[in-house]
Amino acid sequence: MALTAVAAYEYYHQIRMAHREYKKAREAIEDIVLSFDRELKREACKFDAMVSKVDGGYTIADATSRKTDRLESKIEPLETQLSALSQSQQKMFQTITQNVSENIQNNITITSGLSALEIKLQDILATQEALKNRIAVFEQQIQKISLIPPQKEVRTEILLPPVPIRRDKALSALTDTEITVLETLLKEGAKTAPEIKEKVHLSREHTARLMKKIYEEGYIEREAGKIPFRYTIKKEMEALLQKAEPPTT
């Protein structure tokens, strides 16, 4: 009976240690731990009474052992639940870490893109400033030329009659769509690329490339003061388009 009492006391000591360990997880599984804690206290009180009355006989010790077995059967589901909660928390932590890493990478990508856009904007501003300076120089040169008094010279040039330019030869390098754009600008006046898109029924990108090509080849002019650009037909092309082509024989 003395050995039984020592074993019972040792087992009671282990149960108390288990009780302290499970209290650490009380915040995550509060309802379960509270229920377990109440029952454990009740069983502990019964167990204390059993230890004080251990001299009463082996029958009481055996009953206490059976009660301890029941407690173990209740502890095992709690351990399973704690393990599942631990795994769930670990997965959640991994997911959060992955999301944070992806957000950091996205922020880096956006920052680099903004830096590239800022560099391009600075280049555009520098180009505009250079164009303004060139225009100012040209205006000064024109003013100087206009202030020079005309000198009387004896011209010995022989004026030849102007050679008429055939409309088909002058516009042979243009496609039907490009000619349609020029005729639209001639009839309806200045237009933007989105307005031209509605006339030629092309995509926005295709229309923008088309207008850029015609502008760079010198058929039209554009107002660079605001975006989108407004395009107008040059006077030379206007006169050429308005001139009727003589019938071929």
C-alpha cells in the first residue's frame, strides 16, 4: 500500500505538471481548457481525498486508478486538437510570409516602373525644352532677316512655266487609307487621332502609327501644345488634293 501511495502521488504530480502545460494553450482553446480545468480540479480534489484516505484500503486506490484512466482518455483528444491547432497556425504563418514576400516584390516592381517613367518624363521635358530653344533661335533669325532692307538686284533668271504636278504621281507613295485621312482633314479641318480612328475604322494603336507616319513624311502638321495632338493638312497638300487631275487619254 505504501508503494501504491507513492505511485499514486507520483502520478498525481505528473497530472499537475500536465495541468500547468495545458494552461499555456488556454488562449487558443479557451473553452476546451476551461472545461478540462474544472474537471481536473474536481478530480484533483477527489484524488487528494483519496491520498489522505489511502490507508482505507486498496479498493479506494483501484477506483482512483480507474478515474485516472478516464482522465487520460479525455486528455488524448485534447492533445490531438492541440496538434491540429499547431499545424493550422504553422500553415497560416507560411501563407502570411508568402503574401508579404509577394507584396514586397510587387512594390519593388512598381517602384522600378515609376522610376523608369520618371526618367522618360524628364527626357521628354528636356526634348521639349530643346525644341523651344531651337524655335526661339529660328524666330530670332527670322526677325533679323525681316529687318534687312531689300536690295535691288538685276535678276538674270529665266522664268520657266511651272511644270504641273500630277496628283497621281505625288500621292503614289500613299495608301488608300492615308489618302482618306488627308481628304478628311481637307474637308473637315483639324482632327485628333481618336477622331480619325472613327473615319478610317482602325484600332487606336494602328491609327496613331498611321498619323505619325504621315506627319513624319511631311504631308500634315500637328499642334504639339496639348495631348492628343491635333493634325492639319499642309497647304501644299491641300492645293494638290483640291486640284482636279486631268483625264488620261
